Amino acid sequence: MPLNSGKLISIEGGEGAGKTTVFNAIRQYLGEAGLTVVGTREPGGTTVGEQIRELLLSPDHRIVPEAELLLMFASRAQLVQELIRPALAQGHVVLTDRFTDASFAYQGGGRGLPVAHIEALERDFVGIRPDLTLLLDLGVEQGMARAQSRGQALDRIEQERTDFFLRVRETYLQRAAQEPQRIVIIDASQPQDAVVRQVLTALARWMSA
Ligand code: T5A
């Protein structure tokens, strides 16, 4: 897919999947190819969104699943209107650390909220899907071990139980099976340099398709 008009690329995966390294590698690769890359993350990415992120991830609050879903979409609606649509309109590549697939995986799969509600929010308040999604797939225990190895306190969602994250992973994989053209599964259990190589190969293939 030639990148001569705005494109949206998302990176997804469970906890500790290694999104940060991959994000930086993609950004550098596309930058070296002469493209303007606007990087962002979810929840967050705007002043309002970053405050919503703090609320969502703080272990001090008990947030019911429905409120969690709506807060994720509040942050996303702000991000889409304030940053993503204008950047795409200027022909830039927007690279985001998570997007709507995360709501299907975490609030749909993990929390068990009805998929129809998430689809309605996506349709009415987001209106766009990524052109390419790189799904960093990793076993739940390996991901949690990596997240813990950062030495920081776990956030509210990271404190969930293993079965929650098993459902998250399963939902991501189901979505990848449903949309194989858009969602590319990357084996994130490999060493970092091998993960980055696999990601950049997938990206190059997509750009030349
Ligand atoms: N969320 C988000 C929802 O529930 N619904 C939604 O709609 C959205 C958008 C925040 C949380 O919000 C949830 C999902 C999340 O729980 P986040 O910002 O992605 O989302 O969460 P973070 O905590 O910032 O992300 P993580 O740290 O969990 O994942 P990363 O970024 O994938 O992990 P990273 O890159 O920091 O790596 C973790 C550690 O592993 C090492 C790294 O060096 C680091 O120490 N590592 C590796 N080690 C060995 N081999 C490799 N290949 C490695 N790759 C990384």
C-alpha cells in the first residue's frame, strides 16, 4: 500500500509485549523512508486523554467495566478529532500504541462487555480503523514477567488475574483471524532484535503491496 496519502498504523498486544521498542523502530524506519510520522498512544495522546489515562490506570480507583469502556472511548474520540484526523488529512502516517482493537480485547474479551456496544461506539464516535495493525502476540505469563521486570508498580489493569489476560489474548487472536489483511501477528516471544526484524519485514511487505 503506497503511503502517498494519510495512513493509520496501530501496535497492539498484551501486557509487556514489547510495544515500546517496536514503536520506536517503526518510527525510525518510516522517517528514514522520508515520511512524516505522528506518534501517539491510547489511552492518552492529548491533554484530555492523558488525564483520562491517569484516571483509568491508577490503582486507587474502582472503575466499573462500563465506565472503563466509556472512558477509553472518551479518550479515543478526543484523540481522533484533535490529532488523528488532522494528521491523516495532511497525508501523514499516524502511528499509535493501541487503538480500538484494545477495547474489543480488554473490555470485550477481558471484561465480557457485549461486542455490539463496542461496535456501536466505534461506528458512532471513532469512524476509522487502522490501515495496518501489528499484533505482538506473547504468552500471558511471559508478558507479565516482562512487565514486572520493569521494576515499577503495576497499574490497575496490570493487576488483573491471569484468566483476564488469557481472554484478552484470545480476543486479539480471533480478531486477527477475522481480519488477516489488516492485522499481522508478530511472534513477540522472540528476542527484541528478531521481533523488530519481523515487524519491519511485515511493514515493508504492506508498503509495497
Ligand atoms: N487498554 C488500552 C484497555 O483496556 N482498553 C483500551 O481500549 C486501551 C487503548 C494501558 C492499559 O490500558 C489498557 C491496556 C493496558 O493495560 P499501555 O499504554 O499499552 O496500555 O500499557 P503499558 O503498561 O504502557 O504497556 P506495557 O508496558 O504493558 O507493554 P509494552 O509497551 O508492550 O512493554 P514494553 O515495551 O515496555 O516492554 C516491557 C518490558 O519487556 C522488555 C522491555 O525491555 C521492558 O522491560 N522486553 C523484552 N524482553 C525480552 N524480549 C523481548 N522481545 C522484549 N521486548 C520488550
